[in-house]
Amino acid sequence: MLMTQQTSHTRAPPATSEFARFASAVATHLNATERGWIYASKSPASLFSLRPDQQQIRLDLTPFAAVTQPADAALFFDNINTLTELIEAYQAAKASCSDEPDQQVHRYAKQYLEQRVQAAHNNYSNADAQRIANWVKSLDRYAAVKSIESLLDSHDNLALFYLADQQGWQVHFDHLAIRCGSSQQQHAEIMVQQLQEQHGYISPHLTEQQYYLFGDGWNAYPLYKMLDNGQVIRLFIDQSSANAPLQIIQHWNRCYGFNPHHLALRFTRIENKQCHAVPLLEAIDALPSAGLTALTPTGFYTHGLLEQVFLKPHRNSHVPKTLKAELANIDVNLTRTIENGKLIELVSRRELPADMAQQLFTLYNIVAEITKRPISAPIYTYFLPAQAAHVIKTSVQTPPPEPRHG
């Protein structure tokens, strides 16, 4: 497992002990004011909770230690007025990013992406382009490029933004998942090193959050970045294990390349000049009004610190026959699951109280930002392996075949 750290364009981060002391204060506050937590003095920065299966989970509240990085997507996406300008800016930003280790990727992946971008000219308006640009310009250029690839995949994905308008909610970037190939070729490790060295991403200092290994044949590297505007960028870089030929990630990567598997979004509402998370069930209840459907949610045992659900995937019925033939030689079921293309995930993360949010941003030396506008500051910033395992299983759910008549 490769875990290089820090980049040429970052300074040494603040001492991790400062973040641990902050987390201890948050954990003590939550345990004293809320029911349902299990607190252990030997892990003062963490809270524990029980899953429905009575397995205990640990949520370490220690923020990742990092020096802030510039929100450089604005260099490309500021002052966008038309769809043509958005696509040109996207292409320029994409060209400025590193090439990906795509020797194993089928040529269809490039065609798929190009077709989606070209189709945007017929399916998206200039107003849509302005909305997308205004949203992604607060990110870094890598996350902006991948977010646009998700948002242009289907106009339905913008429905969440219009739903937020109707409800008076804000839409926040939570994370992106990038599916790589196989650990046999160390595809994820190559991606991790590129993102660290060329884009300033870091692996968190918490050992258990640096690498996830799953018993059903895959593994993942979470990466993080704190931007100088207070926006956290989370990446989930995953791949199939070398000895797992049926595992979907490697096949999805061959078909769709490094297009993001999913973009995860969060909703908040502004009250008293502070962000408050929209609970996941409230968001799910509002989805039908936008013509959207959720799959099976998870994370309610975290008391709102991390709740997640995928939206129903769009079916891609145009996967080339040659690719499907490859998959049929491995397992015929793969020929259907590969049609689950890109996804949108909804996430809910409860926000820190206002005074603690200010303390958090003080650690990152960006207090001035919170005086300009409300900034989302979740209590828990990481992923949870058990929930990652749950959502990947729901991502391969397929509807039953259409009945044949006559």
C-alpha cells in the first residue's frame, strides 16, 4: 500500500495535537448534551454508537491536519455566462489536470464522456451553465472538472439544485468517488500519488482513515483537502483487489474510465447566519417532487453525523457489445450491472455549533472567511467503512428484466 504524504506546494500543517484537543472538546460537548452516545475516556476525541446489528462503531472527530490550498477552480469558472463558455472552461481545466493511468480503459470511456458533453448543447440552458459554474468555482480545479462530468451526465442531476431552491436549502459539495482498476496494477496507488503531488491532496493523519480494505474484494484510499475558502474536498479513490475477478470496480473503470462514479451532495439551511444540516430523511421525502428516487439509506445510527443514500441510477443501455462479451466471459450478471453508470449520492452531516465552527476555522487560519458568509462545518468529516460497503452494494442493484410479451 502506497501512502506518500504532502506536496511541494504546501507548508507543514498545524500540529495534530491542536486538532485532537479540539475534537475532545466537541466529543465532550455532544456526550454531555445528547443521548445515545457511548463515550470512553481512553479515546477522548471519539464517540461510539451501536449499529442495528449491535456492532459498535467509532467516530473519531479529529479534523484532518492540513495547510489550506487555493480554490483554483475560480481561475477557470468565474464569469461564465453561456453553456459554450462553461464547456470551454471545463476543457481548459481538464487539460490542466494530470493524465490518468488509463492503459486498461476501453476507448468507449472517452466516447461516453464526449457524447455527454456534446449532448449538453441540446439539454442544458445558459442558465444551467451559470448555475453549474457558480457552484464549481468554489472548488479546486480537479473537483470542479469531475463535478461537471457528473452534472452533465444527465440533466436530472441538476434537479437537486432546483429542489434546493424550492426548499430554501443550500447545496454543498461533499465528495467524489473515482473508480480505478485493480490493485494488481496499483491503479489507485498511482492516482493517489498524482493527486497528492500535483493537486495538494493529503491522506489524513488518522491511521484508520488512510486506507480501507474490504472482505468482498476491494480497497480504497480517502484523500482530503481544505481550501482557503473553508470548503473541504473529499475524494474516495477505490479499486478492485487483485484476486477478485467478479468485483465491479475494475470493470466499471474499464468501461467508463476515470469519470467519477458518483458525486455526493449535501443540503443545509441557513438559520441565524449559520448552516444547519438538512436531515437525510427530510431530503429523501422531498425527492419525489423533483421526480427523483432514493435507494436504501444508511447511517442513522450515527445520530446525524454521517447519513448517506444513492439516488436511483440512470441506466446506460449503450455499452458496446464487445465490452459486454468480455464481461459475459467472466460472469453474465456483470453485463447488467455495468449499465449502472454514474450516480448522485445524498449525504447529511450535522454541523458544528457556531462557536466551535469558529474554533475549527481558526485551526486552519481562515476565520476571516466565516465573517463573509455562512460556511458548512460538519462535526464529522470522514467516511465510515461499513457505510462505504453498504452504498457500493446498492450501487450495483439492477431492476428485474422487462417481461417479454407475445
